[in-house]
Amino acid sequence: MAFDSKTIRTKVAEELHTRLGQKWFKPGSPGLEIASADNLTDFSIEFDCYAERRYGEYDCSLVAVFKWKKFAKLYRDFDQWYEIKDPSSAQFKTKSSRQQSKQFLRVSVDHVYSSFSVPCRWPFCAVDEQDVGGFIAQCVADFDGKVGAWIRQWFTWTSALDVMDGNKQLCGAWRDLAYFCLLEQVHGRAAASKWIGGVDATGWPGFLAAQVEYLRSLQPEQKDRNGRAKELGLYRKVAP
């Protein structure tokens, strides 16, 4: 059997399913998609395995990818708004960047293991199949330890917000959109709007400042006298 990136990724996924499948991963899937009865959110969490060749060796690592439909919709609406505000921004977008911008969070297991300190844990170096076994053993230990505990914090909305509060670097360039979306999920639109209203974006780069401007344009939901939400242009006034 060839010793290459594809072989490494396949072997890692198969072994992690075998060792941790019943506890962590969705059965019957070749990927490493988290499936747990303890997960009370609608985050989709999946782990990508990377094996990058460097001078005859392979740097192996796992990356956790979080997708969330609510956030993806908010980002899409902001993206359309921003292209109107700054048409030149479209020329810098690639297929890869558009795909990644739909992701709520993308974070390396090595960063989680190192508590996001700099420098973080180096990627695992593999030169043969025996080394791949060592990488798999490291992954199992990660899920049984610190990394697994960190992932479980995303299984409730309130604890996920606590994780966001504890690390200002999470979610990267779309941090404010992601935080607004999660804050609204936990405490409602009014609380999220109050938070963004207090953010001082003076002197920020255009893309970051635009997120604040856009989020401030989202007004708290209005309700009629019976407590029913007014849905933008779909609300029809009813005579008292």
C-alpha cells in the first residue's frame, strides 16, 4: 500500500471510527462528523485530517470545522450588503474563501491542545506507517482529554458563548458576526444589538468596521399589541 497523504487520511479516519466511533462520530460516514446525544445545539462539527508532505515526511494534524445554518445566512446577507457598499471587494474573493466564510469556526486541534498559546503544539511528523499509528494514538488521547472537553463545551448554547467570551481570537475575521449571532441565540436580538452598539470600530480595517455597521442596522424585532412578531414586509396589520 502506498504511503501518501490519501492513505494517511483514510487510515486515521478508519482507526478513529474504530476506537472512538460509538462515543464521538456519526456511524456509516467516512468522515469524522461529531454525533452525540449530548449535543443540544445545531452546530455541525466535523474534523478534517491533513497530511502535508514536507521533504519526504508528512505533517499530520486534525482541524475542527464548525458549520451553523443561522450564521451562514447572516454572513450571506452581510456579504451581499458589503459587495454593494464596496464593489471592489468581490475581486479578492476566491472559491475557497467564499466556502470558508460560510464556516462559523475553523480551529486546529493543536491550538486547542495548547490553549491557543503561541507557539502551539507542532504538527505530528510521520515518516512511515508506524508513525501514523503514533499520530492516531495522539488523536485518541486528545479526544479523551483536553480537546474532547473543549468540544463538549460547544454542546450547549450558553457554554459555547462562554468559550467565545474566553477567547477573542476565535472565528477570525468574521468574529463580530459570529459573536453577534451566538449572543442573539442565547440572549435575544435586543441583547445582541446592545452589545454591537457599544463596540468602537474607529480606525478598524474596512471589512471589520463594515461588520459593525451592518450589525447595527439590524433593528430589534418589533411586536404588535398581541405580542406577535412583525416579519419585515410579510406582516399584515389586523384591525383591532
